[in-house]
Amino acid sequence: MKVSPSQPFQIIYTLFEHQYLGYLFESFVIQLDSEGRLTFSHQNISAKNAKEFDNGLDKNDYELIKIMDSMQPDIVAKKYDKKKMKPDEFFLKCFDDQTGDEHAQQEIKNYVERRRAQIMPLMHGKRLFEMGNDGEPAWKEIEVLNDKATVLFHFRRNEENTHYFPTIKHQEEKVDFQYKGAYILCNDPAYIVIEKKLYSFEKNVDANKLKPFLNKKFIAIPRKIEDNYYHKFVAPLVASFDVYAKGFDIKTETTELKPLLYFSELASNGQSMDLFNSNGKHTTIVEDSKILFELKFNYGDHNYSADQIKDVSVHVEKEEDHYTFHRIKRNLEKEKKFVSFLNETGLPLKHARSTMDTAKAFSWIQSTKKLLEDSGIVLKQNGKGEKKYFLGKSEMTVEIKENIDWFDIHAIIKFGDFEIPFHIIRNYILKKKHEIELPNGEIAVIPEEWFTQYAELMAFSNEGEEESLQLQKHHISLVKDLNESNLAHLQLSRKLERLRDFDTIGDYDMPKGFKGELRPYQRAGFNWMRFLNEYRLGGCLADDMGLGKTVQTLALLQSVHQDNDNGTSLLVMPTSLIYNWEKESEKFTPQLKMLNYTGVKRNKDIKQFAKYDLVVTSYGLIRQDIDLLAEFHFNYIILDESQVIKNPESNISKCVRDLNSSFKLILTGTPIENTTMDLWSQMTFLNPGLLGGKTFFKNQFQLPIEKKNDEEKTKKLYTIIKPFLLRRHKSQVATDLPEKIENIRYCTMSEAQEEAYEKVKSAYRDKIMHEIEAGGIGKSQFMILQGLTKLRQIANHPFLADDEYTGDSGKLEDISHMLQNAINKNHKILVFSQFVKHLKIVSKYLDDNKIKYSYLDGSTKDRQKEVENFQSDKQIKVFLISLKAGGLGLNLTEAEYVFLLDPWWNPAIEAQAIDRAHRIGQKNKVFTYRFITKNTVEEKILQLQQNKQKLADDLITTEESFVKTLTKDDISGLLD
């Protein structure tokens, strides 16, 4: 019988028992009479028709209806029945006592039980009924009690057994539930119906602990199994619930928490090394081993693993015939703080454990030992292994004296009170042996930083007199590097004293071989880099995007390479930038010999580097070839987009720190992207030790600055880094900039993109050249235009030409990076493309990253609204515009950047697009970037335009007219 939603009605919930699924629920609406009483007019309600009764439903009702729908027998059968049988047939077969699928049975029961557990908390404040045998939904009403009941578990031990039973209380009144026809609606947490009342419980009682007593007074545990029962069943109950006991004791204890950090060696292969020849003593040293750290919490006589998280832990003690249950109350909040503290110090714990290479582990111990002691964490070696590790102080003091033709190097190495000869440590470092046995039998782990900071010193030096080492003077850069290391911190500080108060830097002569002129602010950047070069210090050029970091750097390289043989400099950058550097070097420093060290067929003989002034490679190849590249000593190592190494623990950061050079320079528009630790990582690459160790920097600068806004710490950090970081914003140098700065951004295709491009290019080349041979260019123009358009689309993103394409795009990666870079600097960007589908791809990236933007193509109805939003809303940084819809008639003076995603046949159209931002009223300089995919028709169109200047002069306005001017050789070149 239908219920009218326009007349008074009531939503109710009815439970019924299914033969296989247990208790299920249905939702109904029932018409009310004039007195507000339920009538016999009722109607089932589901998610499909719930909206009809919206005025009588609340948020919980909608959620209940949805959950109840999902547990109906037909829905459950459909979910688990792969053969599509009728629900009754499926359940009969699935739950057959002889042939049923027990795994499927359990899956189904778990599925239904999870939904019951979701329903029960939402039932408070609702009307619940038992369904009658005739399907009447409002047969017997069940009162849903809001106040939770409590359970007390009773144990009575006597000479024969232990009686166990629970009692229930609600509002301080005992609830008699045994032999009352009570039944369980939900197991975990427990919900039970007792005499038409629905009870829930505090402390999330499991109904399985109550179910045996619905029709039983107590359970008796015989003496012969009580010990096992007490440990496995009673102890967890004592820990989690209220327990009353006779015949044994329960003691609650509160003791002090003591964190214990155990470490032990994980087994590895061993090698024999002769250490103390004078004693004839041979030792077995295990190399490349790992250290296992385990965090435990001590409470009195008991230790708990840090991953055993319990408010209360219970221990069972038996003395003669008497049992005592000790309830240990734990301080979980304090335990969590210790775990977090260790994570912050560089010891990530998983299941209370962490493993590290032995050298790294002891470097961590050395760097954090004082912090551990101050925090109250006790460090202990675990077990009785063959080794006992030395945990004292390790130090190396190096003294370098200038001789006539070389440097004499003297060093004192101490592990606690033991002094080890320099030449022995040198042999260990050269052979990459990390562990050394001390005279007292303890094993000392040579600090990892000694291997990184002194590896070159050891490798290039020779044994001299009186256990000293000799270093030839042509290795002076190694001596300078030591001055910039943590172990030579005071020497580096004296350098800073001389640099601290500099105000101006003198002018340096521009190198003769440099082809071009630097603007005043660029000349200042060149002078600054030459200044740092004299002091053999590294610097970070962090100018805003578009201010010419590349040309300033090339001027520096021309200066240091023009007169003398100063070795080879290494330029490291994202793959997409390599072509830009090659082009810029050809233009501004044509005399410098550059080697492109990329590609799978690259010559890996590093000796060839000496024949070149510059070697350009990618971050990816640094990771792959680090073992080779680390063997070559470069003049400069220059990292472009150096924010790549912002994470000091990343593989690439570690790799670039392994590279060797006399000078270092980094280029980035974003020296700090996330935290000041980004700055630490990059500055540590440039000038090791400048900002101290990682833990020191975190405590002294990062936390005070980021968490407490400590201005003094901020000023101090700025004072330290000031000589080594040069950053100019467009606003600072606006008077030095032209009205428009135009750039070409060369992009590299991804592997999948290149495969798609080559496939289409080959197919169209054969077709087009065949048609030209057969009928001439005039009859082939449609095919030419079709082929070139498809190749241009793939050069942007293959998805433009193939909806089935699921790979990536090199150009999209570059666009995304530069968009994010400009947005991070609070700039506004116009993004133009003649392909609307390309704009849609970019818009998806913006949506995925929750970046607000305006959008305009031919289908946009309110153009002016989109323009006004972009101009006035500071949150909108990007405006996506199609060429045809937005190439003319828009005034977008808030934009400072214009991105042209694909090259147009007519350069005049590009100029018109740029003029959307660069027009009267624009107060900021406009930076334009044309995105050109390397080795594609895009690049070749650009070359063709340059070679055929007449085309641009004639202002070709259509793609067809452009095609008409092409010769057979032009077309062949485009498709090569």
C-alpha cells in the first residue's frame, strides 16, 4: 500500500532473521493517522525512492537506507554469485552442509557483519521493530537505549575449578539477560536485544564473550587447563575490562617508563685483516654488515616492544598454587613521543625496528648520542655476539703544511683513548673497510663521513716520512675542499670572517670569447660568481625565472676556460634542459668545446672528458654512472634546477655529493620549495659544513624558524648564507629588462611518445612522398597538412591524436613544471594552444593539483566573466585560452608570463597572443615561453621559418597557405 509523502508519515527500521545471513534490516515509511499513530499503510523505502520522502529524513536516515540496501539477500547474492543464479538457489548451494563453499560462507558473513556494525551506531534516536511473520514491519517495537551498559566479568576459583560468568548493568541497575530469549544483533562491538530493549556497551565488548551465557549460568574451567586459560583468555580480559575475582589477585601497578634502544649486528660475510703487526694479532672483521635497532619500553620488571600498543598490559605470576595478575598501566602518549623523536633524528621505525648499514648506523649513533642521552633513551648492545662495539668519541684532526713541492699531511685519529696510526686508517678508507678492532677488543666503526670527505685525499696522496702523507701541489683543490668540510669548520669560519662585511664586488673584465652583452644585473651576477671563484667557494644563483641564469653562467665558464687549461666542467640538469644549454652555448660561447654525455650509446670512457671544456649530462645519468663519474675531478660542477637535490637523503643528492670538483655552482629559481632543509641540502653540496650537520641545522635553524618564527635565527641564517646566494626578482631589475623577453623551451619526448611519433611519421612519409611523386605537391596538400597536423599533435601529447593512448608526454611534464614554478612565485600565466584538446589535458593537471584557473575556448559563453575572474581574483593564477577564441580582443594585463604550447605557422599570431598581456596598462615585464618538442616537426617548422624569413614577412595567416609555399625538399626535411 502506497504512502503519500504529502501526508504525515514516519520512517521506521525493521529487523528480521535470514536463514543464512543472520539478522538483516529493512527500512519502511508508514502513514500516520490524525493522532500521529502508525497505520497499516506502509511502503518499503530504498535509495531509489528516498528523495520522495526527503522532508521526513535526516542525514543518518539516508546513510542507514544505503547500508541496508547493500545487505539485502539479492544484492549479496549478486555480489558473490559468479554464475548468476536466483538468490535462494545460490544461498542453498553456497551454505550446503556437505558441498558448500566454506570460504565464500565466511566472506559473506563478514560482509554482512561489517554492515551491521555500521548500522548500529546510527540507530540511536530511530524507531526499530521486529518484523512479524506475515511481513508486518511494525510488529514489535524495540527500544533503542542511548546510555551504554557495562559488563563485569566474574571469576571464582575453588579447589576443583574456576567459575566464569558476566553480569550486565544499565544505569546502575543489574540487567537479567540469561534465559530471557535475548539475542545478539552485532558481534563486534556487541549489540544485544533483551526483552525488547537494544543494549550497547562501554569498552566495545565482543559479543562472543556474552553469547555462551544467554542460556547458561556459568562456565567452569577445570584445574588441569586453568594455567593455559588464565594466560590466553583471562589475562586479556583483565587488561581490557572490569573483572571481579575470588581465588586469585589482580594488582594494578603504575611504574616509570624507561625507553631502551637495543642494537645488534645482523650476520654477514667476514674477512680477515692484519691490524697490529707488532703483536702478530689477526682479527676477523665483518664488512658490509647491517645493524638492527629495536625500541622497547621498560616498566619495572617488564619490557614491551614499541609496536605492542596497549593501555594496559597484564602479566600472570604463579607462586606455588596462587595466581596474581599484574596490570601494568602504560603511558602511551609518552611512548609515541619517543617513537616520533627517533623518527625525527633519522631512525625510521617500522614495527619497532629499523636496520641500517653498519657505517651509517654508527654515524647516526655518533651524531645523536647526546640527544638520546638528554631525552632519556638508553642505548644498549643486544645479545652476546662475538663483537662488542665501541660507542665512544671518534675524531680525526688533519694538519696540512706546505712544503717546497708538495703538501705534508699529518693526522691524529682517536677512538676514545686509543690513537690509531694515520696510514692504517688510510688503508681502511681506500679499501672501504668500515670496522676496525681496537687494542681492547672492541670494534670501532670508522665514521662514514671520513670515507666521503677524505676518500680523494687518501687516493691522491702517497706515504711520506714519519707516517705522514704527501700530496702533490697540483691537487690543491683537495686541500681547499677540506677547508670547506665539517672537520675543517674553524678554517671555513675564518673565511666567512673575511667575507662577512663585504658590501660591493669589483668589476671583472668580460671574457674575450663571450659573444653577447650582459644587462647590468646580469653583469653583477657574473662579477659575484667570479668573486666566489677567487675564494674557491660555491654559490647558488637563484634569480627569478627568465632573468638569464644560463647566460650569466656561460659568461663565467668562458672566463675560467678562455686562457688556461682549467680542466673540464660538468653541467648537470633535467634532460629537457640539455638542448637549451647546447643552443645557448653555441650562441654565447662558441669557443667552448661541449660534450653531450647522454644516450644509451654514450662513450663511458671518462678520460675523454679531458678533451672538452664542458660536459653536459642529466641527473638520471649521474645516478646510473656515479661510480665512473666520481673518479673524474672536474673544474666546476654546476647543477641546474638544483631543487632536485633538496632532499638530502635522496639517491641523487648522495650521488652529486660523491662527484669531485674544484668549484661548485647551483642554479635554481626555487632554492626553498618546502622547508629550510631544502636550503641546507643544496648549501651542503656547495660548501660542506657551512650550515653544520643536518641535526644541528634542524635544531638550530629549521625548527626555530619554521615552528617559532624566530627572527634572530632567521637573521643569523641569512648572514651565514648571504655571500653564497644571489637572488633577484623581476621587480628588482625591472628597469634593466626589455619590454618583452622571449624564450624557447625545448622539450624532450618520453619513450612512449617518441614511439608513437616515429610510427606515424614513417606511415605518413611513405604516403606523402608517394603522392608527390605521382601527382606533384599541388595535389598532395591535403595529405601533407593532415600528416603534419597529426605529427604536431603527437609532439604535444599523443592523446590528441589517439584517444586510446595512456602513456606520458615530455612536453606536458615541462609545462607542468614551469606552471608550478611560476605559480609558486605568485605569478599569473596565460597558456595558449590552438588545440582545445591540449588545453583540456592541461586543465586536468590543474584540477588534479587543485589549482584554480580561468578557461576560454570557442564554447565559452561568458568570455568577459572569465577575463574579469582572472584579472581580479588573486587565487586564479592560470588562464587557458584557445588560439581562435582568445588570440584577439582580450586585455589581460595581470599576466606576467605567456606560455605558447605549440608553434604556429604564422609568427604574427604568436605576437598577437603575447599582446594579450603585453599592452598598455601592463606594469610588469612579460616573459614568453614557446614550447618546442625536440627532434619533431615543431623544431623543423621553427627552423624553416628562420630559413624562409619571407614567410613571416608575408604574414601567412593559414596553415594551407604555409603548405603551398613548401618545396619537395622542405617536406622531406620536415618528415626526416
